[in-house]
Amino acid sequence: MIIPDTDNPPLQLDFTDPALLYRLRTSGKRQGIGKAVGLDKARFSLQVLDCTAGLGRDALVLAHLGCEVTMLERSQPVHDMLAAAMERAAVHPELQQTLKRMTLFRCSAQDWFASMGQDSRRQPDVIYLDPMFPARQKSAKVKKDMAMLQKLLGPDEDISEVLEMALLHAKYRVVVKRPPGKWALPGPEPAFTVSGKASHFSVYTNKSLSSMPL
Ligand SMILES: C[S@@+](CC[C@H](N)C(=O)[O-])C[C@H]1O[C@@H](n2cnc3c(N)ncnc32)[C@H](O)[C@@H]1O
């Protein structure tokens, strides 16, 4: 599905875009998003719940690095566009295995947490949040796409509520991606921050990943 925009070319998702494939090839477990979710410490594949799937790129990187990623997207058009992109990518030789580790649901994080209740079998190791903030810059191609998404959806005003719920449901960590220059959401202080090439991550810890059973 293509999301129309009157001022810009249509937004179409393509996981086989060379810039994205390059990002996958150069992402590592000990830097940026990999380090933020704890791949430098984890002893086996992490179950990650991405509550803000959006264009699916962060989830793709995490799955490429070996995580099992459950993705939630509450916007129907964004969900449909992402589902179509995932279906197309599933037959690409370089992405086939990665796509097998990604599962997408059209659901709000709040509804997902409500349905989880206290069921510890459904507790993800890490919960990942990348909310839409009002002032994203528009320089690179990826950021242009994100600016169009922002125009379509507006900012995610309820992210503090989602963070609060995420902290109650994550086994080890909650990771929040932050725009450059803005460090933490209101609420509890993150345990530490990780700076990537273009993004910063606030990391909240519930339990040390070093205590993960073998
Ligand atoms: C900034 S985008 C995420 C971009 C994504 N990390 C990527 O790499 O493409 C935020 C997305 O999260 C979705 N979202 C925000 N809050 C949500 C919630 N509470 N539940 C489900 N989806 C949510 C929005 O609809 C939007 O599509």
C-alpha cells in the first residue's frame, strides 16, 4: 500500500532499499540499537516487543541481529503498508531468515499489555519504544520518510503512559529511542544512555541481562 501525500512523493516501504541493506550489513551487537537492547550481554536470542513498529526499520535491524521481534502498530494504514513490505521482503535471499524472526500485529501497546495481564510466559525480555516526536529533522532519505509519517499521524502524546506500562512488563529492559539533543522522557530516570551514529537510546533496566539463565 502507498500512503498518499499532497506535497511529497508517495511513501512506499521497501526493505530491499540499498541504504537499508547497507544499514543491516553495518549494524553490530556492540553498538547503537544492538547495545541498547543488550545484545552485547545476552546469552541467547532476545525476545523483543517493539511497541512502535512504524516503518519497521528498527525491528528489521534487531531481527537481523538475531532477536525474535514482535511488532505492534496501531495505525491501520501504516500496519498495512508494513505488512505488505514484509511480505515482499520475505522472498529476498538476504532477508528471508530475518523476516522469519519478525511478527506484526495491528494493535496498540496499551491493548497488548492489557491482554498480557500478569502472564509471565508472554513477558518479553526487552520492550522497545520509538515514539513520534513533534520536531524531527528532514535531512536524510530515512528522515524524510519519517517526516511524512509524522505528518500523517502526529506526535505520540501518550508515550509516557506506554513507558510506564512497559516498565511493568519487560523482563530485563525498556529502551526508548530519542531524537538528537533530547535525552529522556518525563518519568523515571534511565539507568544509562547509548549513543548511536544517528540516534540516542535511553535504557531502563528491570533486571541485569547477566542474570539471564543459560
Ligand atoms: C516514529 S514511528 C516508529 C519508527 C520505527 N521505529 C521504524 O524504525 O520505522 C512511531 C510509530 O509507532 C506507532 N505507535 C505509537 N504509539 C503506539 C502505541 N501506543 N501502540 C502501537 N503503535 C504505536 C505510530 O503509529 C507510528 O507508526
